[in-house]
Amino acid sequence: MPVKNRYAELHPEMTQWRRDFHTHPELMYEVHRTAAKAAELLRAFGCDEVVEGIGRTGVVGVIKGKRDTHGRVVGLRADMDALPIQETTGLDYASKTPGMMHACGHDGHTAMLLGAAKYLAETRSFDGTAVVIFQPAEEGGAGALEMCRDGLMDRFGIEEIYGMHNAPGMPVGHFGITPGPLLASSDEFEIIVTGKGGHAAEPHAAIDTTLVAAHILIALQTIVARNVDPLKRVVVTVGTFTTDSSASNVIAHEVRMLGTVRTLDPEYRAFAEQRVREIAQGTASAHGANVQVNWDRGYPVTVNTPENTGYAIDVAQSISANVETMIDPIMPAEDFSYMLEERPGAYIFLGNGDSAACHHPAYNFDDEASPFGASWYSGMIEARMPVV
């Protein structure tokens, strides 16, 4: 079946909600206005229970079906937070908050799940319980982990969970998914090299930290080139390289590098950390310098459960003739991975058309995608908990 007819009627409302969220972006856990609006709407829809403050500022709505024969509970998740980016779209509903914008489409995700919640509360054509989850702090704050630590899965009895993200470059109305790893893990590292500062004309009297750090930076590229199976995916990137000197005739006493490691293979995650530490320490020692490596373990690999991916595909194919079922995994990270570590489920991409890329100051969610996304959200509930 195509997009549910009800979503053609709800489209103007979803667009209005989405553009209101877009105008008033909020960051990380400080999504107080957005969360309050979501909770207000869920109550107005007639949800059986609305709970605020899960994972600090998350919101959960509970909708019971016409029947509850088996006691099954299925969760649906959307993220609410924006990014610290200055918007350049020039839209009449552009962000009114300087330095903040919805540059990743979380405003659209929230509006689509609200549309699905309204439909589910009206129809209740399922046998079990739907739990709609509005999460803060996806953009680096691990809001999904915070909600899980706050008892999300056990408190609401969630047995399986599904999420969605818009995809710039994929036509509106298209879906993309794959079983297994879909998005990479994301770890951050800091390498601080300390030597002996001195005059540039007397390098023999100093320990040149810039040279040592440069050797480390180049050597780190051998992790992917020579230590990783060529058929696997690992990225090691040093994003910043700074010294404690700004003069051309000074040998810096200290150099600081910041970088990230991404991988789709959990076994390579620990290996990459081991090699970064070994290379940094070995190279610094060979040059008579000292080194400190600080490691920040971030989001894990987002892994779609094969069986649940099949369910997600079936629903997507009931909505659209354009469903790619074996897309290539990508290297950005997503904290929905924490929820998939707690429960089986799947994460799917929804086409956003020819828009700017996510995290770009000219990005905008395409409201024409909303009926497709809302149909998929509610379709997962009706398909996984059918009324027989």
C-alpha cells in the first residue's frame, strides 16, 4: 500500500510542527521547549501515558492498541536536538537563535514521529503497546545512552526498537537500509607531545616536538594502510595540529593533536586504540620526547538486527516502490546504536532529496518526506503487532 491517506491530511500539521521546531532550535540536553511541545501534543492526541524527563529531557509517549493479546511492546525513536551552526538558508522560518540551527533534520524526525503518534492514538489498529520516544542530545551528548541508563527499555517494557534518519541525496520517497553494521563507531583521541623548546637556529639544543608530532601523524596512517584487512573499514583522522608557539624562529615545547577513529568492525575498535597508543609512544620515545594519549570512547557501531531489518524493509516496501535493501554502510556515527545494544531493532534512511548535506549551514529538511516517514513509523507498529 502507498503512504497512508491520513498522512496527506496530517501533512500541513506535520509541516507546521517541523517549521516551528526549526525556528526555535535547541542544543544537546537543553531541548526544553521542544520537549515540552512534544509532550503537550502527545497529551492532546490522547496518549495513554506521557512521561517527561527520561534521560534528563527525553519524552516518552505510550499508546495502547485495541487489543493487548500478547503484551508485545514496540518502540519508535526520534531525536530532537539541533547543532551549533549559523543558518544560511534565508528561509522565512529560519532559526531565530544565533549560532544554532536544525542542520541534521531532527526537527523533521520529531515532526514525523508526532504525526505517527497522532495517527496511532486515533486508530489504535494494533495488538499491543506502542512507545514513542523523543530523545535529546544525539549530537555528541549520547542522549540515547542517557535514556537507556534511566531505565527506558525496562520501565516501558520495550521488546524491539526502530529509528530513522533523513538522507540528503536520496530522492524523497525512497528508503535505504542494510542488515548488520550501518553506521560507524566514533572514538576521539588527544595526543600531547612534550619535548624541549628552543631557538629554531639551534635545533641540536632542543627536542623538536613539531617534527616528532609530524612523524606520529604520518605513522598513524599505517594503521589503515598496513594493519587493517583491506576489506574492512577503519578511518583514522587527525583533525587539528597545534603548537604552543606562533613564531617561525621558535621550536615548540609542546604539540597537541586531536583526532577521531571510525570503524564498522567492533573488533577493530580496540585494535585501533592499541595501535594509536603504540605508534605515539614508540615514535616519541625514538626522538627523545614524551607523549600522552587521551582516549574518549564514543558511540558504538550501529548494527541492525537482520531479522528486524527484514521487518523494516517489508514496511518500507509497502509504502514505496523505491527501497534499497543493501546500501553501503557509512562512517558517521549515531547514538541509536546504544538502543540497539539493549534491544533488537533496525535503523533506516529516508530520502531528503537534493538538499545540502547534513551539518551544512544551508541544510533544510524536505517536508515532502514527512508522509513517507510517518507512514513507516506507524507501519512498523501495525506490522509488528497486527490485529488478527
